[in-house]
Amino acid sequence: MGRLYTLFRWEMNDVVKNVLLLFGILLAGMAMKQSLMDVSSSTGSAYGTEIRLFGASKALHVSLNIHDLLHLSDVWTLLGFLILLLGALTFRYDRDSGVARSVYSLPYSNTEIFGVKLLSLVIYGFTLALLPFAYVSLTTYASIAGHLPEITSRFIGDALVLVAFLVLYLMAVATLTSLAAPNAFLAFIIGFAVIYAPRVTGSSEIPPQLFISAISRCWNSDFTPFTARYIGWGILVPLALFAISWILIKRRDVV
Amino acid sequence: MRFWGALLSAMLLLAIGSLWVYSSYEDRVGSAGPFFLHPVERQGNVTYMPYVHIHTPTSSLVEASCDGSGVVEAYDVITGEVVDNHTVSGHARYQFVLPREGDYLVINNGTSKLTCSFRFIKNYPTEAVQNSIYISGSAFALLLALVVWRWSK
């Protein structure tokens, strides 16, 4: 186990990836914070014999604002960009710079190296997506932090599942393009095309747009992320891409 | 080691950035309305209550400007406490404080109609928010110092 841990530590402490993490968390967090800084209002009416107006579950705008943090277009543009770069740095850049020749000649199997690199990518990806969200929503609403579980109970579970699906998909694309492309720049550009084509063409049938619009819809109480389409794109497709990447890393020599 | 260094620096900078966001938001004037506030109607035990929901991300000094006559009441949505009530007849311009970030409910508890608009002229983070940022920021800074110290050894 210590043997793999050494590799894992080496993989986690790559300087460029660390710098990327630093700016990623900072920029995503600041974008989220700025988006909360606004007054909002709405009108409505209540009618009946017993009117319930108060309680944590009635804090509509707090709930909406926290919900909005999870589908900010700025943040997902940034995260898509950073996860693709992280993938290229993890799986491709070491080969370009020649480090991989030494790493892959160490007494580790290619599968072990792939597993450790993937684990570090997963940790980086989820840290980037979830840490700024948690920090910003908890500190901005610190006076009512105790009520936040109830305020957000309407969407938080479904939304986080969708975020996980989306991050997995982004990481799978990043992994496969990095292992298939001949160098890090091409890997990044191809991944970029795959991730951004659906956004610019406005097609909401394929990720990442599929998930981003689903996150905004999980406000509805009858919405569930556990349908064939979301599980297919969020778990099965990433698993398939990871499997192909695994075959590639086992079969291809380090170039 | 370096991973934790990067992570903690990012969180520390995010804490500092949050404070900076509050200092620039302090004087930003937000507005809500104008709203037409229909009075609450009660017929027997059936109540018809039109309301306005207002959200502020900080505690705010609000300037209300109302026309008509009625009683403008503001409640904290989570606790149901009355934050402010003000009787208006004719025209009134008055100020009140929303004590913390969150949602507020505004109704007209009078008998005739009102039009109100609200300007958020001063916005300050509450003590709880400031404490959460200072304490988390200090914790990040201390842990970062520890990481750097162990790093240098």
C-alpha cells in the first residue's frame, strides 16, 4: 500500500495541477459569491383558512439563490476548461515532457498507474466543483446556517447527484482525449470541442448542457435524476470512456 | 503536501475575496419594487393575503417610499418575527433595518391600497457572517502556516 501511496502523493503534488487548483477554487468561489450579492424580490398571495407563511421551508429566495450557484454558466465554463486541462496534465503532459518514461518504467503496472492518476483527477475534480459551493453558501448565509438543510432540502440531493454526473462526464472526456491524442495541446483542444460544441449549438440533449439544464430543473418536485438518460450519460458513458482509456493505457506504449 | 498548500491558499484567498466583495457591496444601492400592496382581506375565517418576498444577501438599511394608506409590515420569513411596521397615510418615506441576510415578507395590514418601493441603501454583513469568514480564514491561514513549516523542515 505504501508503494501506491508514494505514487499517489507524487501525482497529487504536481506543481502545475496545484496552481490550477488554486486559481480554479478562487475563481469559481468568487464567481459564486458575486452572483449571490443582489437584492431580489417576488410577489405572491396566500388564500385560505389556515395560512402558513413562515418557516425555513418558506425562504424561497435563499433556496433559489443557493440553487443558482450550482448551475452558473460562468462556473461550469471555467470548470469544464480546468477539468480538461487537469486531464491533459495528468495523463498526457508527463508523456510530452518525458517524465513518463521514468514513471512507467518503475515497478508499477500500467493499471496501477492509471488507477492512481484517475483517483487524483477525481479528487481534484470534485474538490474544484464542491468546495467553493459549500464555502460560499455556508459563509454567505452564516446567520441562518442552521436552517440551510431545511431550506435546501427541496433540491440539494438531486442537484448534487447531477453535479457528480456532470463532473464524472467531464473527467471521462478529459481522460480519453488525453490518452488518445498525440500531445497535450491536441488533447485539450479536442476535449474542448467535445465539451463546448453542445453548449454553443444550444443542444440540451447531450452533456454538459443536458446536466446544466437538468440542475436548473431539479427545483420541480417531480423531477428525478435517476432516469435512464441521466444515469446513462452520467455513469454508463463515463464508465465506458474510462474503460476505453484503461485499454488504451494498457495497450499503448509510452510515447 | 503541496496539494494542501494550494488548497489552503485558495481557501484563504477566497475568504479574503469574500471580505472584499462585502466592502464593495456595502454602498451598492439595490432596489425592489414598486409593488402594489393590496390589503389583507378577511371574510369569516378565510383570509386573502397578497404579499411581497424580498431577499437581501446582507443585513440592510432599507428606505421605503410609500403612497396610499395602510400599514406596511415586514416579517422575517424563517422565524415569523415582525421586523418593522409602519402606518402610512398619504405619502411616506421612512427607513428600517433588515437585521440579517435572508428572506422577508412584506404585507399591507391596513384597509386600503398602497404602492411601495424599497431601496437598499446600506448593506453590511452580519456579525455571524463576519465571524464565519474571519474564523475560517484564520483556520486556513494557521493550517497553511503549519503546512509550510513542515515543508521547510
